[in-house]
Amino acid sequence: MARFGLVLVVALSITISMLPDTTTAQLKTNFYGKSCPNVEKIVKKVVQDKVKQTFVTIPATLRLFFHDCFVNGCDASVMIQSTPNNKAEKDHPDNLSLAGDGFDVVIKAKKAIDAIPSCKNKVSCADILTLATRDVVVAAGGPSYTVELGRFDGLVSTAASVNGNLPGPNFKVTELNALFAKNKLTQEDMIALSAAHTLGFAHCGKVFNRIYNFNRTHSVDPTLNKAYAKELQLACPKKVDPRIAINMDPTTPRKFDNIYFKNLQQGKGLFTSDQVLFTDARSRPTVNDWAKNSVAFNNAFITAMTKLGRVGVKTRRNGNIRRDCGAFN
């Protein structure tokens, strides 16, 4: 009997070791090929209509995707509304600045998908957000890429889980690398994804320290381009509302391009976490390469986005298809 048990254990362990990684194995480009074949067209149309209404849709969706995937994986847990019994991810201080247009485009796309009887309750909010993210990158002139699908929506969303999982504006390269490595992302992936800051805006409160009280010897961060520092001081006077918005990319704020890296070469990174990519010798060669080679950058961005989309993917066992993206079933 003991021998039979041993054989069973050995057989079971061999079977388990031969099983593929279910989280990435379940992801495939034609996941909805039979259940909802037009899902990509539907999402794309909703995104295009929403972008026509407001450009903010583009950076808002891109940022929403990052903030979702970096906390418990790409499972749309960032979209859950808080209840009296649960303070959800979106109400953590680091997520309060997520613009509503990112949430709205996912909700609208979900509604459009569920309006088709064969698609109803078949497509996850997590996959809709992933598709919408690709579509906003394209809408801003960035590269198109194939999106892997098959994520299920998360069953948990707590504000506490956000702590320490999102990069801060004052992070240095070592801190950035450590945080991205937690999500199986390399330094090159980190630099490529940081370039999402080629789009959208930030708030004055995030840059006050760089332009007014950097340290004891310098009121302005010495790595900041002097003319750019003056522009920022004009846009963000000392006593201004810290929620006032400023462009992340001072040159082409509405275009997805490699100008982000050219800005860094000139000391025009808005956050410390941007500028360190050029001032740190470990990351500078990549910045210099992508500043002159947009094709190499676009390819690296596609690779990094695909890898990011595989982080913490939920399966049928630990996820479901949410009927309402903002609430658990």
C-alpha cells in the first residue's frame, strides 16, 4: 500500500511538473474566437469614439492599465468601487489621480460587448482594459501590436494592497528595477514602459520639490534643464493648487513617440524617476539608443507591454467574468 502511494505521488508530481504555467498558457490572441469574435472591433470603435470626445482618454487608459497590473496583476481590480465594508484599490492615495475617462472607456466597451447576445458575460473587464490600452497607444500614433487574451477578473480589491507596489515620482533606477523585477520585468522593460510619460499630464504637487526645495544646497534639482525649470515654475507657482495639471512631455504631449528620450538627454524629464534614466550610467545607453531609433523603442515597448499583460493573470479558479466592471458579482 505504501509503495502504491509512492507510485501515485511520483506519477502525480510528474504530471504536475509537465503541466504548463496556466496563467500564461491560457492567454492566446484568439481566446474569444468562438464566443465573441468581434470583440477587438467593438473595443476599438468605443475607444475611437471616446478619444474624439476627450484626448485625456489616451493617457488615462494607459495609466489605469499600469496601475491595475502592478497591484495583484492584470485583473481589473483597480476598477472596483469601494463599499462600506471594503476600501478598494482605486481609493488608495496613489490611485486618486487616475482620470475617470480611463474607467469610462472600459465601462462603455463592456456595455457595447454585452449588448451582443452571444458575447454577453463572456469577456472580462481585464481583457477589455488590455485591448483598450493597445488601442489608445495606436490612437496617439504609437505602434499597433497583437494582444493576448484570456484573463479573468479578480475577486479581491483592497486599498492596502497598493502600498509599495507602484513606482513613485522620486524613485531612482535601483528602486525602479527592484519594483519592476517583482513583476518579471527587466531594466529594458522598465525604461520602455516609463516612456508612457510621453503622453498626458501630471500635477504640480508632484514636482514642487524639484523646482523649489530640492535639497539644502540646491533649491532647484541641478539635473533639471534651467529653461525647463523656469517654465515649470511659471506653470506651478509656489502657492498654486497642487492639482493643477502640467504636460509630462513638454515637446509632443499628445503624441506617442521617442521624443521622451530626447527630452531626457536635454534634462527635461518631469519626474526624478524620468530624469534618472539618463543620469544613471546603467540606463543611459538605452535612453541614447532609443532617442535616435524609434523602431527599436517601439519594438521594446511592445515586448514590455506584452510581458506586463501576463502579470498575475487570474484563471477560472481564482477569477470570474464580472458583470459590472465596478462591482464583484
